[in-house]
Amino acid sequence: MASKQQPQALNNGINQIIDAMPINGPPVVIEVRSLTKKYNGILAVNCISFTVQRGSITALVGGNGAGKTTTLSMLLGLLLPSEGEINILGADMLTKRHLVLPRMNFSSPYVGMPARLTVGENLTVYANLYGLDNVKDRVTSVAKDLQILDTLKIQLGNLSSGQKTRVSLAKALINEPELLILDEPTASLDPESADWARGHLESYQQRTGATLLLASHNMGEVERLCHKVLMMKEGTIVDEGSPQRLIANYDRKNLEEVFLDIARDRTHSRDFVP
Amino acid sequence: MRGLLWKRIWAMVLRHTYLLRSSWPRVLELAYWPTFQLLLWGFITTFFLQHSSWLAQAAGALISAVLLWDVLFRSNLGLSLTFVEEIWARNLGQLFISPLRPTEMIAALMIISFVRTIISVTPAAFLALPFFDVWVFDLGIALVAFFFNLMVMGWAVGLVVSGLILRFGLGAESLCWLAIFLIAPITGIYYPVKVLPDWLEPFAWILPSTYIFEGMRAVLFNKIFNWNLFFGAVGFNLVYLFIGIGIFLRMFHLARVQGKLLQQGE
């Protein structure tokens, strides 16, 4: 497992680079332009644009109903936007999603997997859905990485929340995705399990150079993991930057205080121009 | 204390009243089964009152009809319930962020439906011999033609039902059972179509299953395989399968517009 100090130091270096990046600089994995979603007359996402750089960890942060899950759903192709463009790994997600879906994956504690199948059966199904070779070896390997080897023959429904989250992560990493999208990856986990999950995600990102995009309410998690934060409120991106830069701009001690400032309209960043 | 007890009971009644009120298929289902039973057994009674010697001409006509009807029923149920299983498991979102395409899902549902149907009807087909002295395999190659036509019709109905469940949510899950029984009284499973009122007969003849059950009686009573009936079933089946696939894909598209792939529940 990676140490806690090393990723933070690594993050700081990458944060400085990302903050100084021109928009069209290094390879962009996700490019979103003027993305809008209206449901039943409600504007869930209102004309947002952002990019996510290759090899970065980016967080979508915002209160309940800010539009994070709607945005992630559109990125995954589960939800069609009302307007706007999404380009992922060089392909238009509205017309060519099947070209890039094998190269990405997703994990969320709120999206289930068949509870009556064993962990091994679930992972075997998903390994086949992603068209992997040597399915048995891959299932064993990812189960070993996630420390769930001893659960492979147990029905998913009989596992604890922490074990289920590990299985969900194993499913999300089964195809070694270049882009991993996570919706509150450590929700419902106790502090020890949550810390373990963050460490695993960090080490996966460092080992493979994958790009991670996550939605989270846990500001400590975002500060620890992420190179860049997109702050959402009422369907729009109201601020963005590295955690350190946001904290400095709002003159606060940590990201949680920044979150509360934005949620309660108390102060504004010194240099964000939407 | 007694007041609180009634309040709790009332709360549960209210909970399920809200559920009923929010789901027209659930309300429809309440009225559906008595109506269905009345029509089916009413027509059976009418027929046997007029043709009491009919069964003596072909032993096993009713048993064979029951078995073939079960092929249609199980084929439909095998497809639609397999789809509903994914919703119960809240697994649809996971499936469709993988490279799985909706058309591949349809193909998989058809294969699983076939396997489930074989598992369902095979024991009954064999048990009919010791219990009733009916060997359904005496239908010969015609049985294969009947079986596959009924399978395809079951798939078509199952795809429409699955599409509607995707559109209206699990409140419509009873359609898995209800939809196929809608046609049972008019498709001539246990009696010829001519027993139906004149105005109802044209509706019977737009159902592929009607051609199959009439074809089955032609084999059992007259020892002939009626090719016109066979091609009638195949033709209508192709049309219905095309419509079923089209409705499923359209509802899948609408589910992506409305965000329902991640939000399926009661």
C-alpha cells in the first residue's frame, strides 16, 4: 500500500503543473462543452464546460442536487444530455460511446450488482462483458489486489458494506481502465476501510497513469486524492482549481471551509472567472 | 395505545394505497385476472356444450395445447423476468456502462429465455406420458415448427413488456404475467377460433399463436401439416419480433433521456 506522505507530495507537484497548464496543453481525456440537462422542466446541469487531463485525479464537488451525479451519468453515457458535447478519450460519447466504454469503468455504492451471484461469478460476468482474455486469471489477480480472494465463493448479498465496496472497486478495475469514474467511492465505509480504499485508488493511479474523476462529499478525501477540484452549485461550475489553490483563494484552512463558503454564498474566490 | 395501534395499521394501508395510486398497471391487474378467467372458461364451456364428442376424436388435444401454451408463456416470462431480474438487482446501470449494447442484451435475453423454456416444459412433456398417456413428441417435426414459432412470439411480447417496464418502472412488472394471458381467450388454445364471436375472430387471426394452435389441431385431427397456417405464423412472428425489438430499443433510448437506467425501483 502506498504511504500517505508520498501521494500528497506527488499531488502538490502535479497541482502546480495543472494550475499552470494552458487549456490546450497536455492530452485531454475528458472534454465537456456547454453540457446541459433538463428534466421535467428542471435545469439539473446548466451549460458546464471543463476538461480533465490525462493522469490526473479530479473531483466534482457540490451539495446535494448540485448536478454531480447527473454530470457523471452523462459522461458514462447512461443519460443523454439536452445540449452540449462530451468527448472522452478522443471519441464523441453521444455517437461513439462503444469505442471508449471498454477503456473506462465506474464504481458507486449506489449502483448494485446481482446479490445472489457469488463475488467470483459477478467478476467473471464483468470480465467477459469487457471482453477480457484469461478471465479466471484476471479475476484472481484483481481479487488479490482488492484483498477479497476469500470472498470469491460467497454470495455478494452476504457481504458487509465494506466488502461490497471492495467488490465494486474490483469490478471497476477489472479491465484496468484508462479512465475511472467514481461516485462517492468511500461512502458507507468506516474510516479504516475508507482510508484503505483511497490508498488503493492512489496506488492504482500511480501504477497505471490512469485518469480518475470522482464525485465526493468528503472534503478530506478530495484534499488527499485530487489534483483538481470542480466546484458545482445549482447545476453550474462555480469555481475550479487545485485544492491548495482553492483554499488559498478563499483564505481558508481546508477545503471543507471552502465548500461551506460556496454552499452558503459567503465569499468568492479571488481569481475565478466562470 | 389502541389508537396508536390503529394508526400504525392505517400507516401501512396508506403506504400501499399510495403505491397503488402511483401505478396504473397494479390497479389494472386487480381487475384483470377475474375478467380473464371468466372469458377463457366461458369460451371453453360454450365450445364443449356444442361439441361434446370433439375430444374423443383426438386424444391428447388438450394436453398438447397446455404444453404448447406453456412454451409461449415460458418464452415470454423467460425473457421479461430475466430483464426484470437486472432491475431488481439494480444492475442495469452497471451493465450499460460496460461495452454491452442494447441489441446484444436482446440477443442474450432470447438465449436465456430459450434455456429457461426448455427447462420448464421438458419435465411436463415427459410426465404427460405416464400420467395421461399423451406423447407430445408424436407431433414429430411439426412440434419443432410449433415450438420455435411460439418461442419467437413469446420473445416479441417479452420485449414489449421489458420496454414498458423500462418506461414505467417496476410498477409495471406484473405485465410479465398479464400481457401474454391477454391473448389466451382469443388465440384458440383449447378450442377452435370459430367458437369466438364473429367480431372477435379477426383479432385472433392477427396472432401467430392462433395459427400454431389451429395447426396443432390439424395435425392431431386430420394428420396434416398445414403449410398455410405455418407461413401465417412465421409472417406475423417476423412482424411482431421487429415491432418488439423496435419498442425495446425506443424505450431504452427514452430511459437514457430520462435517466431511468440508474433510477429503477418500485
